[in-house]
Amino acid sequence: AHSRVWRTAGLHDMIVLDEPTANMDEAGARRIEEVILELNALGTTVLWINHDLAQVKRVASKVVVVDGGVPYCGPPSEMPPQIAETRAGVVV
């Protein structure tokens, strides 16, 4: 999966990933996280749909919650505690 992501680097200002680490082992998920961070460092905006808040907090610079009745947009470090209960978010 990450080879397809790399091929998009430099071609697009933004890419959308829908749970790219779902059902992966931890090593594979960490590698995808690295690729996401590298793409972002190269100037690509990564819109990443994810339900794993621990992963969101490790990787995201901005979170937009779109489900669960607790609207939020901002850095993961400032998410209200109620969001942890929704386990739903979109990472930018």
C-alpha cells in the first residue's frame, strides 16, 4: 500500500487515505505512519480517515471530528475528553 502512496508524492497537493493501517500489524502500521509524515513534510496534505485515536495523536497535526456529536477542529493535543469516547475522526 505504501508504494502506491509514494507514487502520488509530488503529483498531488492532497491525497485521501481511508484507514490505510486497518488490519495491519504494528510494524506495517508504523511504516504507513512514517510515509504519511514524510508526504506531509514534502508539502502534501494528507486527509486521513481514522478511528484509532492513539494513532491520531501520534501522527496528526490537525483533527476534524465528523461524527459522535462532539464537533471539534484543532490539534489532537487539545481534543476534549468526550472525543475519546466517540473514537471517530478525520485527520488532516
